[in-house]
Amino acid sequence: MKRLLFLIIFGITLFSTVQAQTYSEKANMYDTHQYRSGYNDPYDPTLAGVASFFIPGLGQMICDESSRGLAFLGGYVGCFALTCYGFAEMYTSIWENMDSGSFFTLKGGEKMAIGTAGMLGISLWSIIDAVHVAKVNNMYFQDHNKRTGSINLEIAPYTESILMCNQSITPVGLTLRASF
């Protein structure tokens, strides 16, 4: 039974085709300086940047670039681990040298500094990249919708107070918005 299930899953993955482009292919096609926000953009560049500010890589994950986001998150966690290791090494070095009075043989400071600089660099890079990814993905989305000729229809309720003959009348209806 397990072999049959494995063969079915293997066959589905082998013969299924995905028509999506990778981010690196999209980034070569679009210049983010020409980005204009659209009505139906699926990704918000500001939200992606703020999310990556709090958790590096989260903005990329929000923009459907999970592997890219996990790489940023992994790099940040690795630098954080190096910082913690350097701090622990320095802390034990201070306690060992406390009796001798010699603080010139402290260890771990370089590792802590490198880890902290790496965390700061990856965090800033992640914010900038998340905004860039959101803009490129939106530009691809806008271009793809223009080529397919899609029509988006939106129906919304309508109410507005009108003053007629010194009486306030509130007509109720529906509005239709079409975008091409």
C-alpha cells in the first residue's frame, strides 16, 4: 500500500507542470523604479517591509517567496546564534579572569561583534528585498492581467442622503465597478 501511494505521489509530481516564473526571472524583466500601485495588487510593499522589519524574511514569505524568506530567516538565526555564542564565551572568560585581574585575554568579543553586524546587515537587506519582491510580483501580476484581458466586476451597496423639497430622502441601490 505504501509503495502504491508513493508511486501515485511520484507520478503526480513528475507529470504535473507549473507555469509560474521564478522571482529571479521576474526581477530581470521589471524595473521597480517604474512601479505604480494598482487597484488589485495582491502584495503590499509597505506591509512586506514592515513584516521583514520585525521578523527578517517574513515579508518575502508574505509575497509567496517562501524559500527566499527562509534563507533570510536562517541567516539571521545563524548570526544570532554566533552572537549568543560569543557573548557566552566572553562571559565565561570574564569570570575565569576575575581572580587574576587580567582582562586582556577576553575571548568571544569578535564573534559577538561579527554576529551583531551580520544580524543588522541581514535585517536591513531583508527589508529592502521584501519591498523589491512585492513590487516585482505586483508588476508581473499587472502585466499578466493585461495580457489575458481579464475584466473585474465589483458590486457594492449604495446609500446617500439627498435633500429634495426640504425633505431628506435616502435612496438605496447597488453600484457596479468594472476594471479592464
